[in-house]
Amino acid sequence: MSISFNYSNALPFMQEHEVTYLGDFVKAAHEMLHEKKGPGSEYLGWVDLPLQYDQEEFARIKAAAQRIRSNSEALIVIGIGGSYLGARSAIEALSHTFHNQMVGKTQVYFAGQNISSAYITHLLELLEGKDISLNVISKSGTTTEPAIAFRILRDYMEKKYGKAGAKSRIFATTDQAKGALKTLADKEGYESFVIPDDVGGRYSVLTAVGLLPIATAGIDIDQMMAGAAAAAQKYNNADLATNESYQYAAVRNALYRKGKTIELLVNYEPSLHYVSEWWKQLFGESEGKDQKGLFPAAVDFTTDLHSMGQYVQEGRRDLIETVLSVKKPQIEVTIQEDESNLDGLNFVAGMTMDEVNKKAAQGTRLAHVDGGVPNLIVELDELNAYTYGEMVYFFEKACGISGLLLGVNPFDQPGVEAYKTNMFALLGKPGFETQRDELNKRLSDSTQ
Amino acid sequence: MSISFNYSNALPFMQEHEVTYLGDFVKAAHEMLHEKKGPGSEYLGWVDLPLQYDQEEFARIKAAAQRIRSNSEALIVIGIGGSYLGARSAIEALSHTFHNQMVGKTQVYFAGQNISSAYITHLLELLEGKDISLNVISKSGTTTEPAIAFRILRDYMEKKYGKAGAKSRIFATTDQAKGALKTLADKEGYESFVIPDDVGGRYSVLTAVGLLPIATAGIDIDQMMAGAAAAAQKYNNADLATNESYQYAAVRNALYRKGKTIELLVNYEPSLHYVSEWWKQLFGESEGKDQKGLFPAAVDFTTDLHSMGQYVQEGRRDLIETVLSVKKPQIEVTIQEDESNLDGLNFVAGMTMDEVNKKAAQGTRLAHVDGGVPNLIVELDELNAYTYGEMVYFFEKACGISGLLLGVNPFDQPGVEAYKTNMFALLGKPGFETQRDELNKRLSDSTQ
């Protein structure tokens, strides 16, 4: 198994018994997940997903990815939230740093994750002259951001390829049976993939939502599912003493209960930046409710040691650091001797950059612990499709347990509706007239 | 003037007098800055910089940028922290979203901002066959991350262009008189630019540190300095009632004093993402000390409304939101009518995307205020080099005042040394032997 969890550097800030005392509660949470009896139990499809997914659809995903790779220079993925971050995190973690600029790669771009007219205009400029395919991802088909982008890009493709040509280049990932996008896909004849009813957006990276873009980028999704399946088996036991995913959940809850309110996910490889964004959604949206929850933030080290490092070392002491570490580097680069040694770096000549990076990580950990920041480590043996799948499951399972320990429903997101309702009202959507008048009055009162 | 500040949506959470009572303290802080008598007064070169900078060097920067643009497809900028984030924030904010992929643009890449061997290897692969120039930025020339990258890239350039050819393509931004990089630049004959002694890294974007890369990207640095100069004049008065930069400083301090501990900088244009990273360094490194300071975090909306939105709406109520808003969009895109209207979006047909984006912003603000999050707005009339310069100064001045009100030295960063000392010791740097043994013992005790 290729993930390990270590919280020895949190023990200067809490007693071991603060974790072990949670053992029976973790067991209760485990049963809530596995017997589908806790809050949000209608959204537990992710628990066994890696062990029992639709093999026929999986084969269709691989075939579609292959087809896109053979006839398109770029895939445009339209989606937001969980329909964006999972695929993006995997592709950035597992591809060439500049994958969209390397000759011979199928490029992947994202759209519908914002409402910026500059962004979509620039994207269309970039795509000029390229053969493209489109994967539109939306459970309902009516979410504002992706729906606007899809109107624009569908029109663009139909002009470029004709209606019939566009049809064979548009892939819809949506509800199995109902909704605007499903209706359209059936009417137009787009190949469709399913967003299961019992898997929420932030838990959906191992469904078609994530898998089609990921496979199109050239990543081995068989390996990814195999890694997730291994993790599903490994973390399928209620015993806190041995289940490291649950240990992570318990330790962060123990620290939260004694006043730590911000958790920083730390990496030392820039390719993991979007894994942190994915993790922020997973934990922030699962736990940030009922006026509770660790605030999830992220830093890319050592880059951000030169920006946020000062705060972490000496600012308010309400932080936890969780380091997502990769043991074996993807590539080795040896630092060369320099005759003049003006930079004084010859003491690292002959070492690899990764050795220096690892010493920076160790030194940082000790410095931050000394400064008053508990430190947790989630370590992957290496970074590949298999360990990515394991890691996804490790965090998903930990998140479910953690949210239940916190006393929230980890699988809903009632707060996300509030801005949408206001936005619809302000935009004049039929049915929102009363709210509209009220909001406009408030806006004019506040002179903004 | 093209920046305005509005805190009417913070007033449900505090009395107006909580701000006005700070007036005399703001005045005192203003005098500490302008009479150079407060803590950190040796680093106040940024205060008058836009009004009195070295015109001869400025002309050399523009000439160098022009030369790079004429003989290089890409500029590699080596730097970390303040020698990275300023230039990157300006270039991303003011260029084409995909500027490094557009034909005819001088590409700009960054190096030395991490210790990832994958990153530097991939960068070298990407650069293969391209004509390049190099701007190495380091006050001392011995900071580990940029020094390692410079060893690699200098070697690469000398192999590619020969020593003489490389010399004319390497530009050093460094100390005026001393240090490893200055010594090397003089010895090799690199053209050099100055990092002033009295301007700290996070305040350095309007010095050669930022200006050479920014000008090379094709951005009008005359306009940028003009905007900054206008702001330096506008915000050069001690009167809280009229100085909006100081109002921002006072309001965030007032909210901090009543328990708000996290400030989220919010944008609605993805191109502002790195402005937030720059802002995080500015405020986090200036204020995060003596166990104090607002924790700076950032979100890109509406993207992150679908990840962090739930937490902002309903999580722990220790958040402030500061929205960096742009009134006039860069590009207008009108949403088209769709006959079938399956997505139900025809109620926005005929509107521009930016109108929808603005309604989303208004709706979000009201929803978050209703949810218990005070909301501040910093609004730029539009986004261009001039307003970027203004905005930089607005935040710099606010940060100086804010840090002084908090009771810290806003211009030092003592905590950044802690990880470096440990790292040097663990790497076996001569002179750190005692710490090394001690740290290695601690590491082996914690089994990591």
C-alpha cells in the first residue's frame, strides 16, 4: 500500500488519548457510512464505487477518450465545482507541467467554471484552427455557468463542424434519466455518460465526471480505479488503531475541538496545486455548515514559504498543517558543482533537487512545529494514476468520517443555493419577482 | 481616479464609530510612514517610489525589454516571493488569458520559485528550440530556490549560446553594490538592475524587480507608474474620512478586533488570481507576526462558489470578504437566445456575460452578508496598466497603515528565516553542524 499517515508532529499539541478516546465514535461513524444510516445517507454511492462500477460504461469512456485523442487536438471540458476540480486535479498532477503546450499531446481546457467574458473569448481565440471535442458535465443542465458556456461552445462547434459533425464531437455527462442536458443529449444524439444519483459532485472524480477528461489527457484510468479499489478495501474497517484514513479524520477533529480552526494543505510539488483545490472543496463543502468546520486553505511550498511562510511561522496560532508528500520524485536532477561558488551552494552539489526539496520540507516541518503549528503528513510513495486513485479515496473516506464526527451532514451543501437564488432574482428569472424587488431596494440603499 | 472603496456591507457587523474612533490612530500611523519614525522605517522606499524613481534605469528597463522582445520567444524569470508574485500578478491580470500560447507574443515563464525537479525539467523541455532570455532576480544571489534554478539555466544558456552569447541574454536584478549575484553580474558583464535597499520584496513590484518582466510581456509600464503616482498623491493625506486606502486599513482592523480572523480576497475575473497571491504575501507577511494578524486567503468566484461557497455561507463566522471588483469588462459577450430553451436560460438572452457576472457578484454579496460575513469592496473602474499601478499602491499603503494599527512591524519578516536555518542545517551547510545533529535526532525520534 502506498499511502501512509503520520501525526507524531501533532502530539506536542495534544495527548495521544485525545485521538484514542474517539475510537468508538469513529466506529459509529463508520457504521453510519457502511450501513447507510447517518445524515446524507442517500449520497453514499462513492463508498463502494471503486469496487463496483459500471464496466460497460467504463469501457465506453475509454473508447470515447480514444476517439477524441485520435480526432481532436483539444478537449474542452465544461463544468464547475465537482464537475471541474476532480478532472483538473488529476490532469495537472499526472501530466507534463506544460501539457497543453507539448507537441503530440491532446490538450485539455476548461470552460463554464466562471462567467468571465474575457476568459471565454480568449479560449475561443486559442482554439482557432484546432480540431476539438467537447465534454459538457452537468447533472441538471441548468447550472448557470456551464449552461452559458455550453450555449456559446455548442454554437461554435455547430458552425465549425455542422450539426451532424458537432454531434459526434460532443459528449454529455449528466443524469441517467432526466434534466435539460439529458433531454438535449437524447434529442441531438450526443453520447452520454452518467452522473450517479447517489454520488455528490465533490465525490465524483472517479465517475464519468472525472474519468472521461482524465482518460482523454492520456492518464491510465484502469490504474486509477485499481488504486481506489485497493484503498476502498484497506480503509473498510472501523478500527481507528489501524485505519489511517480514519486517523486523519480523528486527529483533525481532536485539534479542531481544542481551537485549531484553519487547516492548510501543503505540497512541495507544483503539480499538486489543483489536488489542493479539489481537497478544499471536498472538506470545505462537506464540513463548512451549521457555523462549524475547519477552514480549508492551501499553500504550494517552497514557493509560498516566501509569501505565507511568515504567517504560518509566527501569525495567529489557529493553524494545522497537513503535508501531502510524495516520497519518490518523478524525475531526478542532480545539482552541479560551480567552480566560482559565488552563490555558496556547492555544499549541495552532487545532491538531487529532490533531496534538497525533502530537506526543505523536513526543516519547515520542524520550524513550524516549534512555532506552534501541529503538523500531519499524508505521504504517497510516488505520484501516479494508481496512487492518485488511492489518495482520492483516502481523503473521501476521511472526509465522510470527519464530517460525521463534527456533527454535520457531510454530503449536502444547502448554503450553495443562497447566492443562486439572489442571482436569479437580480437577473429577472421568472418566479423570483418578490425577491428581486427586495434585493434591488437593499442594493440601492447601500449605494452599491 | 479609478479606485473606490465601500464598506457599507460591513456595517451590519460593526458601528460606524468603530471606524471613526480610529481616525487619530490612523493619523499617527500616517506620520510614522511619512516621517519614517515607526518600526521598519528603514524599508519605506516604496512610499514615494512612484513619484521619484530612477528615470535613467527606467529607460534602461524599457530598452532591455524591447531587446528581449526582438530577439527572444521567451523570457525566463528566476525569482521567489516578492521577486516572483508581483510580475506574475501583473502579467496574468493584463495579458491574454493564454498569453504564452498565442502566436507573436513574447512568452514569460517563471523558475526558481520552487525546488521541483519535474517543474524545471519540463520547463527545459518546453523551451527546446526557442530563443530565450533570462532575468535572474535576487537581492543576495544566495537564496536557495532561485540560486539552484540559475545554476541550471545559466549552464543551459551558456551551452546554447556560448558564454558571450549568453551574457547578452542574461539580466540580473539585484543589490546595487554587494552580494553574490552583483559580483557575478559585474564579472560576467550582465546588464544589471537595482533592488533598492529600502524596498522590501513584497513592496517591490514597481521597481526593476517587477518592471522588466512586465514590460517584456508587452505591458505599458509608463502607464503603470503613472497610475501608481496618482495613487501616491491621492492617498498621501492623514484624513480617514477621505482617504479610502486608510479606510480599508481601519475597517479590517476594526473587524479583526471583534473576532474576525480570516480575510478572503474575492475576484470575479480569473485573470486576477495572481493579484490575490500577491496580496496574500503583502498582508500575510506584513501582519502575520507576534501571534497576530488576519489570515489572508483568496477565492476566484464564481468558480469557487461551487467549492468554498458553502463554507463562506454557513461555516464558522470568522470571515471577512473583500471583493476586488472591476467595473468595466475588458470584452463584452452577449448571450444568445436558444429556440429550444432546454437550459431555461433565455431570461438572460440579450444580456452580456458581464451583466450576469455582476448580478452573481451582487447576489453573492447579499447572501454572504445575510449569512454573517462582512463584505468590503475595492472597485477598479477598469483593469489596465494604469489601474493596476493604482491598485498596487492602494493596497501597499493600506497594508503599511494596517500593520502599524495592529501593532507590528509591517516591513520585516523574521519568521521566514526559521525554515531556512533548519534546511541549511539538514543539508549540511558549513557552520550549521550543531543544529544539524539536533534536528536529525528529532527527525529520527519522530520516525519521519
